[in-house]
Amino acid sequence: MSASNGTPVVGIPAPPPLPSGLATGKPVPPPPPSSSGDETMSTATASLTAGSTNMEPLEIMEEDEHVDDTESLLPGGPSSSQSNNNNNNNNTKHAKMQAVSKEYFNGLIKPQTVGNMTILFPENYFNDDQSAPWGVLGPQPMGPFCVWLLICVATHLIVQRALTIGVLTTLTCYGFYCFCTYRLVDVAFRDPGMCFYQAIPETLDEEQARQWRWCDFCNIFQPPDGAHCTQCDVCIEGYDHYCVWMGTCIGKKNYKQFVKFNVSWLWYLLYYLVWVLLIGHFIKK
């Protein structure tokens, strides 16, 4: 296209020519199907037909066969009766329990490891009434041993001064020493409350049962006041804290003993400061 003065003008390129049928106004017949397309369609149809003959119908579960797994974990659920019958066997199982490998004192002590805890007398520990929670050693036995050495050194120094006062004062210091040692052993060798719950207790109502948790580390049920101790590598019921000096956790079953030990050595220290160091020394003079 050009202007009247002969100068070319840049514009939109001309559209391609229309087919002859459209240009003349006659209808254009569709293109003939190719032989390759027919073969592809026939192959796909044949494969679908062959696959449909091998398909099996889906099995639909009826409504009365459906069971909610979460309800079976609660007391009174579908599997509660079965779990209740196996309670006596399940309370001795634990994912981190190892078999007894050594025996000491002609089989009197058969240490069994659960996580990082050591049960010295497993036969008495796993009895029916659970009346022997004593005999469990924590992962750091050097902690209570160091505390005992500290009590021994302190007693030796206190007795040296108590001898200048009298025999009764000296015997009283030795009495405090024995009492503190007993309380220390009672805490360090007592079960803090290891959990072995393979099922939620049937005595709990539904609201209390929903507060229990599942521990993925121990594969057991954890009570609401429990926690998994990374040092002991077990779940402790009534978990308070992990005490390095006691070498074990402080939980539901040894918390009172832990308090009694602290009270005993505080009374020992108070007796030394008030009587041996001050009053008794001046009275003797």
C-alpha cells in the first residue's frame, strides 16, 4: 500500500488468503481421518475393555462394622474389656526394657535395664501389688555417692569439735550422720514413678481418660502429671525435676523421701551451727 505521493506506508500486514470454499461461500468438508489415528483409538479402547474385565468391585464397610479407634482407648470402649483382661501382663512391658544379662550374689540381684534406669530386683518390682518400689538406680549413681562423701567429710569435721563438748554431743552428730545417709539411700534407690501403662486404667472416667497422652519414645500411655525424662529415658509419673545430686528423677513415688532428706541435713546443719559451734562451746568453757 502506498500514499498518493508514492511514499510507502508501514501498516498491518494483509491477512492470509481464505480457502477457496469460504471465499466462494460453499461449505468446506472436514478432513478425512487418518489411518494412524484410528489405530490409536482402537488400541486404547481395547486396553480399557481388557482392564475393566480384571477389575474387582470395591468392598464397602457397613455402618455397624465401623469402629472408631479413638473410642477404644477410653474406658468402656470396644476394646476395654480385652485391655482390662491383659492389664496384669501389660504392666510389665516397656519398649525400652532389656533382658537380664548378669546376676550377682548367687542370683539375689538381677539388674534389668529400662531406658537409663536399672531395676535391681525385677522379680519384686513387677509383683502384683507393686509393694516394693525400692531398688531402682538412676542413670548417674556418682551423684548420691558424692553427696554421701560430702556428709562424711562434714561429719568428721563436726565430730572433731563435738568431742570438746561431750560424748552426748558426739553421739548426736553420729546419729544425724546415719539418719542423713539413710534418707539419701532411700531417695537414690527408690522408684521415682516409672510408667508402664499399656492401657488407660479402667477406674478413670471419660473426662480424666482424655487427659492421658501417648508417649512415642516409650510406646506407653502417659498420665496427665507425667513427663518423659531425657536423662532417665523413661516416662515418670508425677514428674517434678531431674536431680543430679540424687542421680535420678524426682517424681510421685520418691518426692516425699526427697523432702525428708533435705529436712534431715538441714536439721544436722542447724544443730551444728546452734549447739556445737555456739551454745555448746560456750557452755563447756
